Amino acid sequence: MRYRTAAISCFAVIGGMFGYPALMWAIFLPSLKHGLPNPLPAYEKTLLDIAVLCIEWRFILALPITGIGLLFTMAELTASRGNRVKPAPASDSRRS
């Protein structure tokens, strides 16, 4: 995996951990205010459990994942700076 891809993946995970619970509450909260259906469908329970997991762990995991993402970003920037191709010296055809 390239450094840039790894850095983008880290920041996508952070965005997902903060965005997913908000999306789930926007979708399910109006129906939950009317009361829980009995029984709660399995897919809704799974989606809500994942949202709760993200809410509980997002601040704990945000710092290390952001640090890893920044390290991958710096690695990509320094690797691309070192891989620049130097132009070949121009040959003078008049002297030959």
C-alpha cells in the first residue's frame, strides 16, 4: 500500500467514526422517539450497536489514527521529493 493511500485511509476512518453515528441518529432517531418496535429488527440493532461503538471509541482512537495518518502523509511528501527525476544533460551536437 502506498503512503498516500494509507494516509487517506486513516483520515477516512476518522471521518467515518465521527460521521456514522450522526448519520444513524438522523435516520433512526425519529422512529426511536415513537418507541422501540418489539422485537427490534436485527439489522437495525446491528447498525445502532456499531454507532454506539463509534461514539464510545472515537475520541480514544482519533489521536493515534490521526498521528499515523500524519506520519504517512509526511512519508509520502518526503518520498515524492526524493524521487524527482533530474533532467539529462543536453548534448551539444555542433561539437561532434
